[in-house]
Amino acid sequence: MRIVLGVTGGIAAYKSALLLRLMTEAGHTVDVVPTPAALGFVGKATWEALSGRPVRTDTFEAVETVNHVRLGREAELVVVAPATADAMARAAAGLAPDLLGNVLLTATCPVLVVPAMHTEMWQNPATVANVATLRSRGITVMDPDSGRLTGQDTGPGRFPEPERIWAEAQRLARPTESPEAGPLAGRTVVVTAGGTREALDPVRYLGNRSSGKQGVALAQAAAAAGATVRFIGGAMSVEPPAGTAVTRVESTQELHDAVMEQCADADALIMAAAVADFRPTEYADAKIKKSEDGSSPVIHLERTPDILAGTVRARAEGRPMPGVIVGFGAETGDAERSVLEHGAAKLARKGCEMLVVNQVGRDLGFGQDVNEVTMLFADGRDPVEAAGSKADVAAAVVDQLAGLLRG
């Protein structure tokens, strides 16, 4: 696929280098078209090195190829990330003072605009009107995330994570794969994501490093395949997927209750959430204080509900539960068993139809933009491996899920 990645002059331009990497690693040809202001944040040499393509910003460069028209005509997808308030204002007015402006005027393919700016700029009536204008013309404008901005500011306007942008871009780039014709059309899929937190006191909790990125990518992939998605999210560092019914939870018990409720009439469950295995036996109503004698408190733990096995067990008892249940096994391996051996044992123990196994650790799996998994199946079929961005892995998992549902 031929992609034009437009980059405008915002501090978030450095994150677009990560987005470019996702595009090129997926095998696509990417022409980066920065505005002159964008080069003040990330230089031309960086874009050329990462894309392997020449980078131009001016309408009068490469005029012998009619470059200002050719790029837009040949593009199969245009992504502008980040898009500043000024860039969106110019696009809404149809102005083309640079090469990117010309690309936007000549492109007939899907266009994705990813705003990033301070909260006051995003909420300004002029920006609100410009976004509405762009959307009315068929351009997809993502809502920015809410979080830490430049300096000490916090609020809506934060640049979304590159993986989420890439997942949305891929969805737009598949116009022939309409949800109505997708392999999960007519199906309802419940997806859980993020980590659970078990409260010690009003301030502290037991938790894990899960970011929720893989679960969000799975929900997006299932929706792109035509499914009606019900998303249950625990603690996450990313926003829930747009266009899905979202239920937010915190503890394992809350997740358990939500899964049992949402799965009652669903076709499939993807249990991607990182569930806490233990919780404190007692909750302190007030913050646990340091003792004067220097001793440390003793915290007793108990097992939390096994949601994955419990769902399978409820189905066996005749309760209405999904016909296909997919579990995730985040394993580290040890002296006795490898990651896959632990995964195979977990598949047999849980009783689900499919288990997605991946190795995790400080720099593996949790919080990363890429993943590498092996899918194991209860019916004895050969394992399937998938690697790449978490969107790529999600697409592979959903493909196997669709096959199990057909079977």
C-alpha cells in the first residue's frame, strides 16, 4: 500500500517516527511529507532514513514529476499525524501553501487526521468548527487522548499512541472489507483488556504492568471484521476503542461480574485482561501508616476468582456462555518448563478453545508496541505463531477466532 504520512509542526512529531516504523515494518511504501514547521522538531534526514524515500516539503520540488499532484493521486491512504490547529484550519479552508496542502487537495483515498495540541486550542470554537467541516467532507478526524501535554498541562489534546493510530489507519484502508461482509459479521464478541487492581487501602493496590494495548487492538480488529464488540477495560494506559460498548472495571471481582453479564448472549469471549491472581484478605479503611518501631505490616493474600475457567465451567453447567472462549497466557518460563509448556498446561487446565501464549517481563509484552505470540488450540490443531505490531497480532488472533466460530 502506498501511504502519505503528513507531519505538521507540533511537539508530538517525534512520535510519528514510531508510527512510520509501524507502517514500514508492515511492508508499506511511505512518503513522508512534513511541513516546514515540522522539520523544526524532526529533521529531514530522520524521515528519509526511516522511510527509505526522499522527503520533500515544497510544491516546487521535483516539478518534473508533477509531484504536488502525483503524491495525492497515487496514495492509497493519507495520514496527517500530528495535525496542529493551524494545519486543520488550512485544510478546512482548502489552502495549499506547501506540499502537504496540495496532497490533501488531490487525494481521493481515505484520509486520517490525528490532532495534537493544547486543550484550549482543541476546545476553541474555531477548531471545533474546522473539525466538523473536515468530517463533513468524509475525512476521519480522531479525537485526541486526554493526558499529560507539553510542560505541566494535562487535558484533552494529547497525541494518541502510534499503535492506536495505525489500527485506525488500517481500518480506513480496507474499504472493500466492510463490516457487513467481514468474517465476524453478525457475531457478538466480548473483549477484556488491561490489568486489575486489588485495593490494600484507599491509596495502595496490588496490580501489574498491563497497558491494555493488545486488548484494544483486539477489539478494533474484531470490529473491523464485522463483530459487535463489547469491551471491558481495567487499568489501561491507552484509551478504550472507539465505536464499541465500553464497561470500565477495577478489581478482579468487578471484571468477573462484568464478564458473566456481558457474555450471556455473546458468541465469543477474548480474555486478554491481565487478571490479578491474588488479593489482600483484608482491606484497610484508612491509609496504612508506618509504625514507630520500624516494623512492616504483614499482608495476607487470597486467590481471586478464576474468570477464564469459571466461564468455561458455567458453560458446561448449561448457563448461556460463548461457544468460543479465547484465553491469554502471559508466561515467563522457569527452570522446569518453557513458556510454551506452561501455556499448554494452562490450556488443558482452563478448558478454553484457544490460548494465546506470550512471554512477558519488564521489556517484553506489557506496555510494548510489538508482540510475539503462539496460539494453542484445544482441538489439537497445529500451533499458530504471530508477531509484529499489536495490531498485526490482533488481526491474526481474530482470524483464528473466526475459523473456530465457523467450525
